[in-house]
Amino acid sequence: MVAGVKPPFAVPALLGQGAKMDVTTKELSDILSLTQRRIQDLENEGVITKIGRNKWDLKECVQSYIEYKIAKRYEHLRTNRS
């Protein structure tokens, strides 16, 4: 975390226990520190999936986004090896 910057809210510990938490696009963008436009782009790219109008499953989206970022980093490292 960047010094002095606090997340908008803490993700409930229940998420690790199978509970489901739906969030809005604004909430998801705040949690992932992305713009709402980038959230839409990630949906169009097939990285994350909306569950309804302006509704996202927080756990699924966070997991998918982390997997996407890891894959992108791995691809970057693999293609830039000297």
C-alpha cells in the first residue's frame, strides 16, 4: 500500500469462507485501483465477468484479475529474456 493512502473499505473476511459479495462497477474500480473504463475494458477482454447490470462478484473478479496480472507479467518476462 502507498504510504498515507487507505483503501476505500476493507474486503470482509467472509469472502475466504465461500460467502458472496456483489459490488458495483465503482466499488470494483476502487478496490482494484482502476478506472471504471478499465473495468469495462477488462470485461470486453474476457478477463472479468459481470453478473448483472452494474453488478460484479467481488471474489471472482479479484481472483481473475490477479491471474490476468500474473499471466501478463510472466509473458513479459518470457518474451524479454536475453
